[in-house]
Amino acid sequence: MTTPRTHLSPLPVREAAACMCDHGDVCSSFAPGHALHLIQARLASATTAGWTDALVSDVDRAAGIVQVTTLDGEALSLWNAGGAALEVEPGQPVAVHTRWDVLAIGALRYNVARA
């Protein structure tokens, strides 16, 4: 005789999931603004037409928000949990891949979410 198994639906599990960066550890999620996925990085580097040059206009290090202004005058507010705001200063040149949401700060690449 077997014991009936209790089935846990995926909904409660999905709702309880949290990225490790919420607990002060390295990002465990590839959601917008978290860890940069290898495929996302490769797509951004392969599609050079999507990169836009910009200047950092403001930085909120506590919130993880980097505000940039493109050379066309468009203002973008970008959030990243991985420390992108710690790497920039106002006035610093950066590049933003508008299709794949990647922020390039020199050789560093960050997955960003538009805030």
C-alpha cells in the first residue's frame, strides 16, 4: 500500500522565490536588473547597432539606480542589483544597449531594468 503524495502546486513556490541579492549575496536571478546572462551578453555584443552612447547624469548608490542621458537627449533611469551604481560617477561616459538592456561601463557589463 502506498501513501498518497501531497502535490505542491508551482504557484506558492514561485511566489516564495527570492534572489540571493535580496540577502546580500550574489544575484541568482537573470530577471531584468539582476545577473547578466551569457546569452544576453553575447546578443548585445553581436548586435552593435543597438548600442547608444550616454553620459551618467545622476547616481543613487543606495537604490542601485544610474540615470543616464543619451547623446540624443533621452533620459534613462536604469536599475541594477549587482553594483553598477557603485562603478560610475556623474559625467562618466557609458553605453546602453537599448534592445537587450545592457549597461556597459568600460569593460564591465550589467543587466539593467528601466526604472
